Amino acid sequence: MTGYLVPSRLLDRGNDRELALATALGVTPGGVVDHPRFFSGFLARPEVVAAGLLALADVAAARYFDPNFSLLALDPVITAGGTMLRAESFSACNGVYARLDLGGDSFDTGEIGFGTTNVDLNDPLRSALAALRRTELVHLEVGADGINVATPEQAHVERKVKLPDRWVRGLAETPVIAAAMRHVATLARPQATSLLVGLPGGSPGPTLHLGPTHGGLRPVPRTAAGAVRLAGSGRLTAYRRLLRFFTRLDIYAHDGGASAWVFAIPGGALTLMLSPEPYRGFSGEGGLLHDLARAGRATDQDDVEGELVPLLAWQQQLDPDELATHAGVPVTAVRHGLGVVAASGRLGFDLTAGTYFHRELPLDATRAEKDNPRLRAARALVAEGAVVATAGGWRVTGSGSMHSIRGDASRPTCTCTWWAKYAGSRGPCKHVLAAQLLTGR
């Protein structure tokens, strides 16, 4: 109950019921607000919305590689963007990201506001949601009347929202990964159901490679072109909450091994994104490090982040070309700038639309960079003069060892153990970052 005025509840109101979701500290167009109110209206399909919220709760309570793990699930982050409500959560192991998107068709009446906060999904509410039926008339309230406004400084310094560091960094990393994904297949409900119910169970389950075939996907060799890596088939189980409702499944793959499974439902979608390995969390993927390093250098790139932030405006579809035109900067600079903005939790990525959307966490905007150990270590190496240019690259000395960096700026390699293990698939090592910081490349 920490951070909420009252618990979220499902109440009887005479001829209808009211689903009242309590909010915590949030950010709105008017500033930081205690317990903002984002929506009030009737649900078109209450049982679908209930199942989607329960799927988020299932993910938040799971550590998929440890079936005996038990945790009081963390509350999802919800963003109201004028035309859509989006609720997001991560698994306890940080390797599964879930998002429930509810568009205008999810609601019979009501107007969606603007802002981001946490919503309370307590145990009694989950039990009540599981019993909701389609025939019931359900009124949804996201937030309550009577809100108190605070300054951003007060919120950032004195009353930071309770959000785990791994969630913050996961919210920063997942849009960058999603933006680089390719569409693998679209499956109609019968084909998707056949695939899903045939997947091996267990926690986390085996890792499979699936390739498109006539009307579906089938297991293929790991080296097959165009295959999607399903790392831990048991990590998809949250979809079962929506098995009765989903109408289409779109599958996406990332060259680094992550995958995304987007279930179309009446009025919206449920997205499940899986990390490349069952034991691997999104918080350490390092996809933002190049952009953060670039932003930390004094270059003639101008403060692109400062140009972009006023243009975000809680939009649910952000196009880099349009942003570049409005900001008067090259589109390449905008794409790097979006990476920096994403690092502070201000952006998500909608795979179906193929665009970023704006969210705003009530957190210190520089927190992601401060909390990134590789970037901090790289800055320390530069400050210590540990990076020296050589004929074929750079030499980096630190902690009693020396490492060599070879290759050009776009495809460097390093002799350190991090690079030997990941080969850049989890972002650059601290030595490569240090060389990039020093050279401005």
C-alpha cells in the first residue's frame, strides 16, 4: 500500500461495478502529481481488460528460471497518452517485459488523460478480476478525484517513486531493442493457438528456434536464416490469460536473440518481450551505451535531447523524420537523441505501429547514466589517462591488466573477457566505450 491513498478495488455500484485503480506519484503535462487521475469511463470488454491486467501481474511475480521463487509482485507502470492507456511490467528476473495496450475501442465511454504513474494491483483485486464476466457493466477509474501537485524538484529529491533500478534500466533498454527488431510472422488465431499449446512447458523451458512455414512456425536448426529464437518457452505462459480472446499473433526477432510476441486482443494488444537467455535480464543489455557516451561528450551535435523533449508531448506515435524537421536537426542526430531520451525512461516502442511513444517517469532524468557501471568505469579510464592510441586502434590499461582494441569505430573488438563472452551483443565493454569517449567517434 506504500504510495497509494487507498487500495485498488472492484466495487458493486447497484446495476454495475466499478474497477478503481489507485495511482501513486506520477508525471502529467502540468508537472509531478500525487495520485493523478487519468481515466473515468465504462469498459467495452471488462473480461479482456481484467485478463490483460492479470497477465501483467503474472509476469511481475515470476522469476522464470526459479519455479520455487515467491515474490509480492511489483505494481505496473501505466501511461495515459490521450488515445491509449499502456500498462507495463517486468518479471522479477528482469528477462520478460510485458505491456498491455488499451486503445479507444477498449472503452464504451470516457476520455483518456495524459501522464505516467504506478497503479496498485493488490491480491484481493486480482482475485476479483479473475471472476469478471463479459456481461457485467464495469466502470473503470484510473486515479481518484482530489490530487495534489508537487514541483519536479520535490518529487525527484524527496519523494522518488518506488521503482527498482532494474525496471528503470529495463524500461530504457527494451525500446532500443524493439526498434531494431524484424517482423518474422503473423499468425491467425488457429495457427497461433496450435503453436502455443504445443510449446514445451517448464520453467524456464527449453530454448527453441522457429522458422516460418505455410501458415505457421516450426522448429528449425539454430543456423536457419530468418529464424526467431524463443529463449525459454515457459517464459511465454502469461499469454494463457488471454488465450480465449486474442485474434492474431505477430512475432518479432532481434539479431541479438531477443524476441517479441504481440497478441492482438479486442481493443488493444499484449506484448511479451523475452531476453536472449532465460537467465539474462534486460537491464544489462547495454544497447544505450553508445548514445549515452555520445551525449556525454562536448560535440557540435547541439543538445539534441533538449530539442526533442518539448516535442514529445505524450504522443503515442513519434516519427524520427518529423521530429528532425520540427527540431531542425539531422535525422541521424534525432535517432541518437531518442536513445538518450529513452535512457531516462521517457520512451517506449510500439512494434505494431513501428514507432516510439512518450512516457515520463517521476525520476531523476540522469539516473540511467549514473547507474550504468560500464559507462562510469569508461569515464574513469579516460580520466586516469588509461586510453592510448596505437597504430591499429587503442591500448587500455587498468586494474593491473592491459587490453587492445582493434577495428574501426563502427566494428571495434577488444581482448577483454567481457568481449570474449558477449562479442558486443550486450553493448560495448568499458574499454571500447572509453576509446569512443576519448576520440569522439
